Amino acid sequence: MHIRVDDTVKVIAGNDRGETGKVQRVIRDKATRKPVRVVVEGMNRVYKHVRRSQRNPQGGRLSTEMPMSIANVQLVCPVCGQASRTGSRLLDDGSKERFCKKCGKGIGQIAPPHTAGGK
């Protein structure tokens, strides 16, 4: 999955199905460093019960966003505006980019241009 911070995504499974929001954080697996979970603005909200303290003198219930599986969200293409799958392709200059599989337009660069020669 090619989902990054500040991407707009559509939730395709769970209680917030069908809603769109902005990715605030991407949580990666410790061993493989692949993205596993995402925190989406305004989605998957839960109540966290907090005891009184100096930081939180009122105490009570705080509503916070919890991480959701990256498989439950789909990237919304900024060009065509539809939720679609993404792919990666090499460009002529050797750089790699994400692209929308519905409209075929490039979404953003993944890797810089590759320089031949090694050093």
C-alpha cells in the first residue's frame, strides 16, 4: 500500500465505512518496516477514561482517534477524486512514482531518480 501522511483516504470497512478523512499518522511494523496501521482524522473515535491530574484537572472521558488497519482504507486520487487502488511505475528518468489505477495519472514520487554508475 502506498499511503502516506496527509493523503486523503476513504474508509471501506468498519463503523466509519464510506467516510473520507486525512491520514495523520502511519504506523509501521517493527520487523519489516511495512505500513500496518493508520490514524485517520475523525475516524475510529473511542472514549478514553482519564483520571484527574495536573495535566487534566477535569478528568472524565476524552474522545481520541485510534489506529485502524491499512487494509480498511483506500487512497482517494487527488486528480479524479475517486477511491482507487494504486500502483508504482518507473519513469524515464529512473524515478519511481505512485499512480492511480482508475485514471492512470501520477500521484507523487516514491523514489528519486536512479543515477547510473554507483557513486
